[in-house]
Amino acid sequence: MNTLNWKHTIAPFFSLFTSLGTLVCCALPALFVTLGAGAALAGLVSSAPWLIALSAHKAWVFGGAGIMILLGGLLRWNARHAPCPADPAAAKACMRLRRFSGWIYWASVVIYLTGAFFAFAAVYVLI
């Protein structure tokens, strides 16, 4: 696998994966409690008890996810002017892959910020 493919595929997927982890660990339980769905939260915790241990270390989870998102953004920024192949079909695929990785990256940023809001700020804003 060459470096260009890694920068455009693996890094954005890692950032999406880690941001979804923050959403599951910390934002969904806070959202359920905010909406008054305590029974749904109890069912979620009974079927996935590891969420309690993960939520207890939410600062580490968000820190790791933030580092992965920043790394993905840095890799995207450094490769923004990287050349695509000269073959027209390969160049079209290259540009499509760049657009797709951009969507994945920005979706992961939005998910991360949503999770951070519900994990850290919603307690102060919504009360």
C-alpha cells in the first residue's frame, strides 16, 4: 500500500472510528438521561456493561480520539496537493477518494464535537 492511499483511507477511518467511540461511550448515555430515557440507558448498560468502565475514563477516550482526528487532519492537509496519477481513470478515482476521505474526516469531526458537547458541556448548558 503506498503512502497516498494510507493518507486518504486509513487515517480518516481511524478518526471516524474513534469519534464514534466517543459517541457511544459518553454522548449517548448523556443524551438518554437528558431526554429522560433512563430505562433505555439501563438496558444499554445491562447489555454492554463495559460502557461504565469506558465512561469512567472519558477524558482519555476523548483525548485519544482528538489525537487521531488531529493526525487525520494533518495527513489530509499535507497531502492536499499531492499529484494524482496521469491515467485519466486513475486520476478520477484519486479525486473521488480525496472527496470521500474529506466527507469521512468532517463527519468524524462533527461526531466528535457532538460527543464532546454531551459528555462535558451539556451538563452545564441544559441544566
